[in-house]
Amino acid sequence: MSANESRKQNNETVVASENRLTYGQAMKIDFVSTHIRENFVKFPGQMQVAARFLLDNPQEVALLSMREQARRAGVPAATMTRLAKQLGFAGFEELREIFVGAVRNSIEPFSSRAEHLVQQRENTDEDILPQMVERLSGNVGQLMDPAQRLALHSAAKTLMQARTVFSAGQRTAYSAAYHFAYLYGYFSTKTILVDGPGGIGADPMAQCGPEDALLVISLEPAAKRSVEIAHFARKRGTKIIAITGSPLSPVGRVADTTIIINHDSPTFFDAMTSAFAAVETLVAIVASAEGGKVPGAVRLREEQRRDLGEWWEDVPRGGKSGPKKRNDRSKTDTA
């Protein structure tokens, strides 16, 4: 292996054989995005223009030459180089490398992954079960990365300070958004799931503002509605928490806090296990921080659901079913 190849692998900028963005690459992109946002006001005017172009146009950064990018951004080419060095890179090409993997990751369709899965089975006859379990376990474990731990605690603080918390996700991500709203609703009445028949699900966000927060879950290829909701919230000054695969995803670029999840899978679909782990961890952090009022709120919600007859009760043989007493704690809500 050449010295150059070794350096690339150490920097985790080599695209994986299946052209999937590695978690290490995502972390480097997250660093770049965070550094730009935290230091944006300190950049000179032209460097601010270049930095904004970098975040808003990841595909162009990956595919176009530096001079063409500078032309489109409206700055001298030397500004792009100065920006790269300001971000800690030796030059612009080194910065550009980490964007290449992100773009390749976003364009691989499910159909190609399905073909790869079938070919792997035919060629090796490997059992997919251990591969799947190992990959899912690894995906969840990466939430312990220091950067993600910081993001999770920052997101929890935003949720606790918010007047209203909106939860949004479309298609596959909807299940995780629903799960978040359901769990948070056990001890809080300020959570609203952005959902509804007839396309009116986003209507409750009409009055959102700087006092509110939006949790949006979105993976590539991004659902158009989720991106539109995130942009609407941004215009209203609402704090945005994104659970996504890259800070350069359409929702990651507009989020105040970005929780990066690895949704890689040995099969054709994106694995949502880490998304569920992220929302459950968020709820756990908030519940723990809010302390003494949580048990009473959860108890009240359980009693309300028993009174509404939401739980199945087995009828004793030869007996009659009847309403459960309020102080019956023998069963918990696991629906």
C-alpha cells in the first residue's frame, strides 16, 4: 500500500466497496459543518459566501472543479483554498474528498442494493442473519461516539426548553417520528406529531416560532415533505433537531442540532434501528432530567388509557370481564 493510500484510509475518505458513506466520513462532514456554523460570523465576507456555497451545494463540491465552484459561488478561486485551510485541511482537494463519499451514498438506489444482496447469496451462500445483527448492533453503538453524545444532550436541552415539540418523518422515517411522539406523550402534552389525512398534517405548524422545536427524521433519498417542513420551520425561527445520515443531507444543512445515525444494512433497505435508538435515548434523557414530575404524569396517562378501555383484558373462565381498578398496577403499557 502506498503512503498516499494509507493516508486516505486513515482519514476514512476512501469510499467503501459498495459506495456507502462510512460513519467516519459522516463525522468528518459533521465537523466541517459544525465548524462553519460556529465560526461563520468570524469569516471575512467572501469566505462566508464560499462557506455557504459549501453547505448548500454538496453535489457541486463533490463533482465540480474548484475554479468552477468559485465561479458559481461568485468568489475568487483562492478564497476556496483559504476556506479549506481555515477548516484545517491542507488544501481544497483534501476537503473535497469527504464530500465525494456523501454524494455517492445518496445516489445508490434500493434496486442496486437488492441485486447485490442476491448476488452475494448466490456466490457465497452466507447466512444473512449474523451479518444483519452485527451491523445493527454496530449502528446503535455509534450513538456512543462523543460527538453524538453531545448532540443528543444538546437536542434534549432544546426539547425541554421548547413551548411545543413537533415530530416529523415521512415514509420509513414516519415510524420513528411516531414512536418519539408516543413516548414523549407519556409525560408531556406539548408534543405534536406532524401527520394527518388529506395532506393537512403540517397545519399545526402554522403558528410555530422561535419558542418551539421540530424533530425531523430523514434519510437519503430525502422525502420531499420532510425537507419542506424543515425549511418552513427554519423560516419561522423554530429550533430544528435532525436525525439523519449526514450533516449534508437536506435536513442536516438547516438543522440547529444534527444527530448522525448510521443506517447501513447488508440488505437492500436502510436500517431504522439506530433511528429508534436515537429517539428512545432522547426521551430517556429528557425524562431523567425532568425528574419528579415524570412518574406522576406517566401514572396518570396509564390510568386514562385503562379507563378508556384501550388494553385487552382476558376474561377468567366462568367469570365476567369488568373494568380494572385504578390502583391496579399489575400491567404496564407495552403497546
